[in-house]
Amino acid sequence: MWQIFMLTTLLALAGCKNGGGEYSQSVSEYATMQVAPVNKTLSTQYPAAIQGKQDIAIFPQVTGTITRLCVNEGQAVKRGQVLFIIDQVPYQAALATARANMEAADATLATAQLTYDSKKELFAQNVISAYELKTAENNLLMAKSGRAQAKAQELSAANDLSYTEVKSPSDGVIGTLPYRVGTLVSAGMAQPLTTVSDNSDMYVYFSMTENQLLGLIRQYGSKDKALQSMPAIELVLNDRTTYEEKGTIATISGVVDASTGTVSVRAAFPNKNGLLHSGSSGNVVVPSVYKDGIIIPRAATYEVQDKVFVYKVVDGKTHSTQVSAVLSIVIVVVGIIGLFTLPVEQYPDIAPPTVQVYTAYDGASAETVQKSVIAPLEEAINGVEDMTYMTSSASNAGSAEITIYFKQGTNPDMAAVNVQNRVSKAAGQLPAEVTRVGVSVNKRQNGMLQIFTLHSPDSSLDENFLSNYININLKPAILRISGVGDVQVMGGVYSMRVWLKPDVMAQYKLIPSDVTAALASQNIEAATGSIGENSKEAKAYTMNLSDCRF
């Protein structure tokens, strides 16, 4: 606990710098530790998706209704085993018709052959002309062609009939069965009849960043050598248990995905007991051996964006040193190194500058706010100078909030000005109700520095009174403190809610805007003039009059 307190004290001292006051600090002695190169084996976990060695989607090849389900979900099947039977009656009739056509074609061919042989003998005896012989020959060729066509139709009909028995193309396990007996299926359907998963060996897919891939190649010499030399890996299942069998990395994609900056890696795990199932998830644990690495306590470090710094003691003085992000440096959780004598000016900025844009669209849903308010504002703000990214949120209460993050070191005042200019350009695209309320642009951080409560000990003052007291007396004073970006009062406020009766409004042919206009006309402060300002009397009294009605 003392480690956390000391770190908090450091942050508190850094925050005091903006106040401009001087502070004294006593010099204390703290224990230090020496570090030396050692060899260390660490493991890195990667989220992974588990799939069967071969997941085959089963689609029908003919159209018809399912007459029989031959398997159950999760059942182990063999190659060639019948899974479904589709109505065979129309395809049996088509095959019978094709066979009858085949017999007719055989008879036609036999007649044509007999006629051709007879014509050929007569032509040899000069009884008929060559024309008649050629005609008989052509009829014979047509009969042969007709028989071939009938044969093809018979084979097609027989093939279609065989497709009515949907069989498994490989050994595996049956997935879900979304279709039941009586369902009409066809070859063009979008969802398969089922999936046969070959889960004798399971493939586990995970992604590795480009930097991690480069580190592997540098460590082993090449990608092929890395695949051959990498140690066995482990698989942590979704229930946080470690799979009993170890696997090996089989392939690493040769192309880096431009959208994610990662490469796809496939590992193979044996699945003798059938514990792994296709479609499940887990985490792959890849061990890495770091040689001649320096073990640095994590509590002695702090991070700024993607960089890690450590306090190093040299000649009795503490220096802030960046830790190189290479494989030879390992950070583990132990101890703390540091002294309080480090000047505040040497502490780096931790959080990036942020600017918040806030407005409200009364009565609108979150979806309406997103489309009509946040979308045009984001389009206008996007690309503002030194911006890194931005986030937005909308609520069903009609509020819209956009937070823009800027690069480290950006002047927050200039960032707020630039954002305000972009918001002004989008004002014409916002609804009139939003424009009337206004869009506020403030420089602030998302994190809350402190929360305090105000209460009435004897419960004589209600929440609305206390909130109003904070808004009038406390909030303005706190906002004047240097370094305070915003103050949020989470409590009730004085307001009036008007409930409308739709049936009564329909009778009078009124809409909500009519009621709003009537209330606004009765809730004004008008300067009606003054008494005595133009009087010629030496002593004149001025009295301001105002008409305040509700």
C-alpha cells in the first residue's frame, strides 16, 4: 500500500506546479536495486478461434422436400454415410422416363441400321441410287445421335436420383440441423443443411502483429526456420483451463492485412478425446525465450502513450530514462525504484489533450441525435489539426457528446479554438432546436480528479435546493481554480415538466410546438421603461419597471 501512496504523492506534487506556489520537500533515502542481464522465458497470449481440420457445409444438389433425417446433431459419421433423404418419387419417375426413351432410341437405331444395310446391298446391285443410300446413312447417324442423347438423359436422371440421398463427404461430427422433415430445400439455398466437421485434429487461428512477426524472423533467421524451431504452444480454453495436449504452429500468412496490420497464424492441436469443438474460442499461449534481458520492476516504470520510462539512479541522482521496446527487456511486477528529489519539470505529460463538444436535442432519441447532430459535427471536426482520434455518445435524453483527442504536446487552447471553428461550419446543418440551445466546446480531461458531496444534516434542504446552491455559490469558484476544466453537478435542478394529453391536443388541433410557443410568450422579461429620467426637477428618482409574467 505504501507504494501506491508514494505514487499518488508524486502525482499530487505534479498537479501543484500549475498553482504557481513554491513548496518545500524533505530529502529521504530509499532503497535501490541493481539489475543484471539474465535469461527469461515469458509467455504471450493471443485470442484464438478454434475450427475443425475440415468444416464442410452440406448443401442439397436437387430440389425437393426432406423425407427422412438419418443423423442427429453431434453424431459422429463416416465418409459416404447417408445424412438426409430428399423426396425420390419425381426423380424415380424421371429415371424411368429416361430409360424408356433409351429403349425407344435403341429400337430406332436398330431399324435405321437394318434399313442402311438393306440399302447398301441394293446399291451394290445398282437397284437404287446413291441418293437413297446416303439418306439411309444419314438416318442411321441421326439414330445413333438420338441414342447418345437418350443415354445422357438416363445418366442425368440416375445422377439426380442419387443426389436425393445426401451423404457425408468425409469422417467427422454433425453440426446443427436447422431443417426438419417436410422442409422444401434446393441447391440455391443460403443456409446449409448441416456442417460436417473433421475434428480429429483442430486448427486454431490467431493473429500476430507485424512487429511480433518481425521479431520472430530476427530471432530465428527466417519465417521457415521460426516454424521449425518454435517451441510447442498451449491452448487456454474458454473456461480458463489449459488444454492437456500441446500444439505446434503450422503456418504463418505471408501477407500483412493492411486494415489491421496483422498476419494470420494457424496452429494444430490433436483432439483425441473430442474436447475441442469447431466454432469455440480460447487463447493461444506462445512461449518466448529472452536471452540477456534486464528484469525491471513494473512499479518502477510508467507509460506515456506506447513508450515506457524508468527511474535510473546515477551518482545519487534520479534520471528518467526510456526503456527500449526490444525483446531483450522484460518488465515484471516487483518493487519500486525512485526518489522524490526529481524536479517536477522533468515529469512528462501523461494524458493527451482533449476537447469536448456537448449539445442537446430535447425530445430526440439516441438514434435521431446520432444521425442529425453527431454525424454532421463529426464530419466537420474530422481532420482538425493534430487530432489523433475522437469518440462520441448519444443518449435517449437528447444529449450529444463528442470527445476529440490530440497529439501529446498540442496546445489545448489552440485545439479548442480549432474545434470551435469546425463546429461553427457545421452549425447550418444542425436542427434549429440544437442551434437555439447552442453547442459548447470545452478543453477538459475525461477522468474525474475528485468527487465530493453536499448534504443537509437535518434533511431540511432537498436535493434541488442543494444543487441550486452548488451551481450559484460553489461551481463558479471551483471553475476559477487553475487546471480545472469542468465541474459536473450530479443532482436535481429547478425545472418544470409539462405533460401533454394527446387526445385533448388532437381535439384542439394543437402540436407540441404550439404549447412551447404559448409558454415562451408568457415567460418573458420586458423592459417597460423608467420614471423620472427626463424630468426637469433638480431631484429626480429613477425607478426601473419590468413586466415578468408566467
